Amino acid sequence: MATTAQDLIHSLSNALGDIIYGKQAVTEHALCCLLAGGHLLLEDLPGMGKTTLAQGLAKVFGLEFQRVQFTSDLLPADITGSSIYRKNSGEFEFHQGPVFTQVLLADEINRASPKTQSALLEAMGERQVTADGNTYDLPNPFFVIATQNPLHQSGTFPLPESQLDRFMMRLSLGYPTQEAERLLLQGGGTQSLLAELSAVVSLKQLKALQKIVHQINVSDNVVDYLQRLLAHTRDNHEFVSGLSPRAGLAWLHCAKAWALLQQRDYVIPDDLQAVMLPVVAHRLLPKESLESATSKIQKLLQHVAVVD
């Protein structure tokens, strides 16, 4: 693997580690998601650093950034834009909304109504917005980083399955370790560090890294293993439904990006396993059971052989 690619990835990891203390696994998965060209969902309690991580990702990649605070009264046009009538010309002129950016932070996305949430479906799936019969392309690259609070909190709406499936990964930061929290308390927070954070890679370098990810080699044996895992979710009666082909593609793309992070130009079964939970957990809905969804998903690895 090219040394320059590894140097860039090392610099990205270090830069994010300076603002998100003690969460190397989470930051690596977040980098993996964006290098694979996917959208990222951050789910956790308020105050855990979700917004800080989202802003940090935009800064280290040097990308244009817009933030939308999702609320119950937010309208779809507040995100995508709207047409305004111009009296002088007698025509309607489309004014682009905040979605026309390279990184859109959809903060507390599940506080908005399902109708407003669905305004992002086309943007996330096709990288375009359709308004008044006209289609407008979004910038390239285009990432949505959304944060959401746990559903047991008041004033939240569950994301529909079609919306969840658009997110390549779902991550949770969790409480910091004692050592990390002490650094946070002694430093007075990470806002000053975030303000000083600068771009680590250029847009050209980011696109080059993404191109490398697409070129990572995947053997027939690894594809066979992935297909067995996908088939097992579809045949497993413990889930409401199995993984879709789009989920399979997301899983493979993330495995390629993870292989790059591990300094390899080929995917091994360990890569599929390393990204499994962030890619799969929000897509598989278990039927009624006392056992957690995570436990059920982890059992997939016990029931599916690496080599057939």
C-alpha cells in the first residue's frame, strides 16, 4: 500500500484523537465510513460528543460544512430549498437549502417529523434534489452525518427503515474512560481544540483515498463468506427481515475501507467482522426477545463458517 495513503490516514486518526479522547475505535470506524463514501449516523445520549465528532470529521477532511438543527416544526423545504417568485422576471427562482454542501450535519435528526426526515432520502441515495420538476445535483463529495438521541427520550420520532438503510454505519461513543474524562475536565472541553483544528487532507487527496478503497481486492472466497452471512440473516427467523442487497454492498465497501486502514490492499474475513456491528445493527430488527439485537447479530459469526 502506498506510504502516502497510510501517512494521510495516520494524520487523520491523530487529528480526531485530539478532540475525541479515548475513542480510537469509534473514530476509525467513522473514518472508514467516509472513506467508503457513506453516510454516518451517531446515536447516543446528549453531551457525549456526537456533534464534536461530526464537526471534527468535516474539518479534518477540509470540506464545506452546514449544520441543521432538526426540530418538530422543521419543514422539508428548510433542508432542500424552495422556489421564490421573482416579480421582475415573472419567474420562480430556486434557492438552495443547506443540503447543498459537502458535509451536512443533521443534528438530532429524530426530533423532526417523519415527513421532514424523508426530505433527505433522495439526497442521500442519489446525491441530488428534485424540486418543482427540476433536478439539482449535490456537491461531490456529499456526506450526511446525523446525530440522534435514544428513542426513550421525549420528543423523538423513530427513523423509518428506508431512512436507516441510507446510513452506511451507525456508531455510538458511550461514556468516556476515567482517564479520557479527566483530560476533558482538566482541559475545560474540546471547543477550543475544535476551533484550532485544520484540514489534514485536500479534496484531491480525499478523492484519491476513496479511489484506493474502490480498488481494494476482494477474493471470491471473501465474497462467498459475505453471501453466506447475508443469506443467514434472511433465513433467520429471529429477525423481522434480512439484509438487503444495498446493505450487502455497504458491508463490502466498509470492509474495503477497513482493509485500507489496516494497511492492506485486499479484504480478509476479519475486515467483514470488524465492521459488522456498525453496518448491520441498525438494519436488522429482531423479533420480540429478551436477548439484545447486538447479541443476536454477533451470533451470526458463530453460525456462518468462514470457509464453506
